[in-house]
Amino acid sequence: MLILATGGTFDKDYALDGSLAFSGSALPKLIQQARLTCAHELHIIMQKDSLDMTIADRMLILEACRNTTSEQIIIIHGTDTMTETADFLRRAALTKTIVLTGAMRPFSFGNSDAAFNLGYALATAQTAAQGVYIAMQGECFSAGTVIKDKTQLLFTHLPPQD
């Protein structure tokens, strides 16, 4: 299993000036705490707020997914544009199981959903069919069928279209 870190709220912490910034990844600690026994690799490919992601960043994520021999990939991603990256990867039609997850509150702050979402993404990556998914708040959404409800801070299915 390949775990790709791209940043997002999951890995943010307070900077000296009081703003939110990246000071490293919580993933090594979370993986250790989880006592993860399945074969895995962790690659931190960027630490970016997803609102700052570009097409070049998404291409970098896609290339990492293409270039791994792993059939199961988890991507830690910011929640604001997670659905865009999921759709981008879905259109690439890779024959792998790719699961994006993140957090609404930084792991470093405590009382975060980061550890749960990572665990759920790990389970989803090992049990879901090939495809691209978003695993948040205990639900698995297929890419292209989900939006982030910014008022409730939850992911939800797209409303039916006429």
C-alpha cells in the first residue's frame, strides 16, 4: 500500500506568528500508533493547502499513483479541493484502488478526525473495488458523486440531477 501525503488541514499546525502552516507530517506518528502491519510506503510529496493546488500538483499526484506498483493508494489531501483531485484521478482511469482522505481539524490540535479518517481510508483501500474514492466521516463516496458541504463541514452525495 502506498500512502501519499499532500498536506491539507490534516498536517497543519500553528506557526510562530499564530497562522496555520506545515511543520512536518503527523503520518509517521499516526502509522506507528495504528500499529499498521500491512506492507506500506509513505511518501510526502508536498505539504500544501488544497486551495493552493495547481494542475501541476495534481499531475504530480497522478504520476505518483501511476508509477507505484502498489494496487492500493491512500492520499492525504486538503478537504477544500479533495473532490476536484478525486475527479481528476478518476478521469485518468487507473486500474488501482485510490482513496483520498483528510481532516476537518489538524491532528496536532487534538480532538481531530485525522486518525479515524486515516484508519477508515486504510480499511477502504483494502476492501473496495478498483476506482477512486473519498473516505471521510465513516462514509465511502465514489469520485464524482460527492461534494463538501462547507456549512456543515461534511461530505455528502451530490443531489440528483434532472
